[in-house]
Amino acid sequence: MSARTVIAGNWKMNMTPSEAKQFIGELAPMVAGKNACDIVLCVPYVDIPTAVEAARGTNIHIGAENVHFEAKGAFTGEVSTAMLCELGCEYVIIGHSERRQYFGETDTTVNLRTKAALAAGLKVILCLGEVKEQRLAGITDEVVAMQTKLDLADIDEDALKNVIIAYEPVWAIGTGLTATPEQADETCGVIRKTVAEIYSKKAADAMTIQYGGSMNDKNAAELLAKKNVNGGLIGGASLVPEKFTAIVDAANA
Ligand code: PGA
């Protein structure tokens, strides 16, 4: 089975509910019928009800940007898997580098959150990638292999069908610097090889591995043409309907 292409937007801390409604209203007709890829928008928690409603009957799926691993309790400011599921949220980003960098997320908490999300039936977009110093030191392959192993610890092969890995070199996020298509292909390939080692070649071949980091309407086609790149996780360019649509078009070419 070959991997499904998934084009996902990560809105980060952008868009109010009314802006989300307007955006999806504009985007939906632009991406209608473009079904060679799955289309996902991961939005701030407060936008989820509006976004789910606006996306109803379209080919756009809605996700959250994080989720807590405990079912309920004294975790001020956090949101549970049950809360997301009840709203009709289908996907969740876990382990984004901004969570790791600014909010103390570690491979251990990423693993806990991933297990909780999978148990609740959510599809996980698991983010990992090296920082600039690690790439310069020539240890990118070791770093992404280690993150893959730690982040997927104790997760069954069967549950992997609901896991997408987003390879996001931290130095390329929001910086305008993009990994070259060759770099993206190579490192996504290292992640796939690691999944094959932990699980099986079958599981690795079926896994969607996205590239993320300044993917836009100009560079998407080249990146998506690479064998190991099965889609994108898109920040800045996911906030502009025309740019996001151009990336969906590149995945449908
Ligand atoms: P960017 O963000 O496309 O703005 O670089 C990607 C991401 O953080 O997922």
C-alpha cells in the first residue's frame, strides 16, 4: 500500500472564529473535488466548532494543534481528547517544534499525547525535526531516528495507520528557508527507514510522511514530487486561500 498524500494547514495562533468561517467559506469551492490528497486544517481550539460547521459537506477535515494526555482533571488551560472528539475534530498536531521550544514539550510528553489521541480515535500529525546546530553538526539522521523511536514508543503497528509524521526541520519553520527537495526526501527517507526497522516495511511504505517548513505555492510542486514526501504541513501559506489551494493543486497534479 502506498502512502496517501495529506496537505495540512497549521494556523498556529491566527484567525478568530469569524475569520475561520470566512476563510473556509472561500477555500471550500477552490479545493472542491481535488481528492488526490486529503485536506486538513488544524486550527486554534476556539475555532474548532465554527470550522467543523463550515467544513461540513466539503472535502476539508478539521484538526486541533495539540491535546493533553490525561482524560480529565486539574490541568488548567489544557484540552482533552474527548473534548476534541465531541466537537467533530478528526486530526491533531502533536509535538510541533513551537510546543517543544516554547512550552517544554519533550519526546516523553509527545509520546503520551500521541498514545492518548490514538486511543480516542484521532488521527495524529506527529512533528519532529532537527535544529540548525544539529544539521550543521551532521547528526540530522540520528536526531530524527531517535525522535521517531521515542515518539512512537509502545504504539502498536495497527495504530500506525492513524499516524502521519511531519518532518519539520526547525531552521526552516517560519524562516523562509526551505529544505531542498533532496534534503527533504533524504530525511523523510531516514524516518521511513526507522519506521521499517521498528515495525515493518509494509507499515513504513504505507505511512504518510509530510515535509513542513516554509512550504508554499512556489516550492510545493518540487517538494511533493519527491518519493518520500507524501504531503505538507503548512504554516504561513495556509492562511491565504489562494496559496493553500496552489499547494493542494500541486498535490493533485
Ligand atoms: P511555516 O510553518 O510553513 O510557516 O514554515 C510550518 C509549521 O510550523 O508547521
